[in-house]
Amino acid sequence: MHAARTISLCTKDCVCLFVCPTGATDTENGQIDFTKCLDGCRLCVDACPSHAIYLVPATYPVPQEKSEAVRKSLLALANSKADQERLARSLAEASDDPVFRQLMDAVATSNHILAEDCYREAGYILPQSEVVRSWLRSLLSEHEKDEDFPSDAVTTLLEKL
């Protein structure tokens, strides 16, 4: 693990300069030199009064497979959050109170983000890449004559990507 700094949190107290044994911290450009940073040292992390320095793992664990029950629960929660987002947006549109509209916009945005996270965790969000587009096109060609295949849904998805 090596240290990194969130520039917007840094108050330039520069305690990190004095505790870093290798001189990896640099308050002029706000960066921490990963090549000098000692793996897992964390002296700068513990010393930083503004909590702007944190450790970044060199590798991340492989995500665990989710059971069908967990995926169903995540999907139900995501659908609930999407419903709450729609409700908050309609309440914001119907209100004349600017403070209430602002609050409902914040609630809607929060629910949107939570729903996206649930869909992603459940495996329902595809990366927007050429690999995915190619895969979807191959599905269309493979199931060209299959009447039960939802080709119109795949075509719509391709258009949105």
C-alpha cells in the first residue's frame, strides 16, 4: 500500500514532510511519490491533521459472486430507490417552495445514486465499452431467428450505449 493525498482536504500543515522517512510527500504539487513511499508505512496518514492522506492498496480482492437471493434483494432495493427517485422528482416539480424543491432534488439524486449502486452490485449495469457493444451485436446475430429472444430490448440497449 502506498499513500495518496486528497488535495481539496489538504490544509498545508506540512506535518507529513517531517514524519516521512523517505521524502515521498511533496506539498508544492500535492502529490506523494509512489516510488519513494514505503509499503504500509502510514506515518504521514496518522500525522496528517486534515485527514487528507490515505493508503491505496496495490491490489484489490476479487469480488465475491453474489447468490441469486442477494441479486434479487439488490434488484428489489434498486427498484424501490428508483420509485423513490421518481416520487421525489414529481414532488419537486409540483412544489412552489424553492427550499422544498432543492430538498427533493437532493433526495432524488441520492436515490438515483443508491439505485445505480444496487444495480451495479447485482450485475445489471454493463460497462459502456466497445467490448460490450460487440457482445450485444453478436447476441443479436446469434438469436436472429429466435422469436423468444428479446432482440428489441437488446437493440434499444445498443442504441443507449
